[in-house]
Amino acid sequence: MFRLLQSTAFLQMAKSAGMDLVIFDQEHGTYGREVLGELLNFTRAINLGAFVRVPEISRGCISSALDCGADGVIVPMLESAEQARELVNLAKYPPLGRRGFSSMGGHSRFQKVADCREFFARSNDATLCIAQIETANGIREVETIACTPGLDGLFVGPNDLAVSLGCPGDFENPRLDEAILKVAKTCAATGKIFGLHAPQTLLAKWLPQQLSLVVSRLDLEIVARGLSEVSNASRELFARGEPPDNP
């Protein structure tokens, strides 16, 4: 998940590393529409999947991300079937929703749309609407949320979910396990995508439950870890009286 990095070079590295997709985080990140549009143009050019986690359910957030060329949107803190239906309305074209139509843009690879009906059908199939379940209210309503026509998946955010359940930071808490299991079973029963953003240990725990949308790192974490490794290695060399390989 990208929150800060804006260089297309990092996207090319993600593709070269074998990643299937990246997520641009507008909820906690710094991406405005102009920058997001350029990054999404690049991901499409190199056939790297790209989702956008929007900050809220609104036409300005959801339509903007999709018109820029996102393959799908993730909405945080989604808690009701009513909110899920509004997400679908804003992200899908008729007859599933009421997404506004622009005949040319990032979403059409900057080609003019000739056949609206064909384009609507193809876009609706290809555009994923993902509800992020990360509150106790969301867990209580998860079954009705999942039954929303046009909703494609449920994505668990364990940090905020643990906070909402009264066990912040405790990824081994039985209450969190029970909540995630409910989401997993609901996805299996309704044919929805089951996603999770978590450390590797937690991802491994839930893989047997048909977990298919896996997000394990932030760009900030990757860069910070790399810098720490270089710094620590250099300090250890100096402590032994040896110069670093790359001063």
C-alpha cells in the first residue's frame, strides 16, 4: 500500500518484483487528484493493478479515483448495507449503479467511448467495489453488507477493528479472531472477495479461509526498514573499526 511515494520508478519496481497490484491510500496518505491520475496512468501502462482507498463515500472521491483509471476502490469504515449500496451507486454504471459517465479519460485509456452499453458492462465487470470492515458495527452488519448487489468484496482492517472491539494492538485476541472469521465465512457464503491488510503472520493464519486480497506492507515501512538496515550495518562496522562498503 502506497501512502507517500509518488515516483513511477517505485511502481516499476513493484511490477518487476512480481506484485499483482498496489493500493494508493487517500485515507491516510498524501495523494491529490493530479498526482493520482499520473500514477494510475503509469500503472495501466505497465499492466500493474491499482486500487484506491478513498477517504469517504462521496461522488468526488469515488468517481474521481475511477475516472483517473483505478481498477477498484476501497471504502474504509463501512458499516451498513445502505452505505454499501451508495458505494455501488457511485462506482458502477447503470443498471448496477449511477456512476457519472465521461466519454474519455484515464478510465477509457484516453480513447473515446463509442458504445456506451458495451463500455458500461465491461467497466462494471472490471471495476471492483470493496467495503473495508473495521468496526464492531461493520461486523454486526457484515452479512447484510455482503448481500449488496454489485459489491465485490470485504477487506478487513485489523488495526481499527481491534480498537473498535476493545483490544487495540492485540492481533491474537479471540474477539478479533471471531470478527475476522465472521467476515471470512460471509465472503465464502456470498461469493465475495475476502481481503486483509496485516502482517505476514496474520495473513498466514487466514489464508486457509480463502483469503485472496493480501496486503502486507506500507511503502513507509519498506523504506524505513531499508534505511534502518543500512544505518545499523554501518554503525556495526564502525564499532568494529571497519569502514562501510559504501561510505
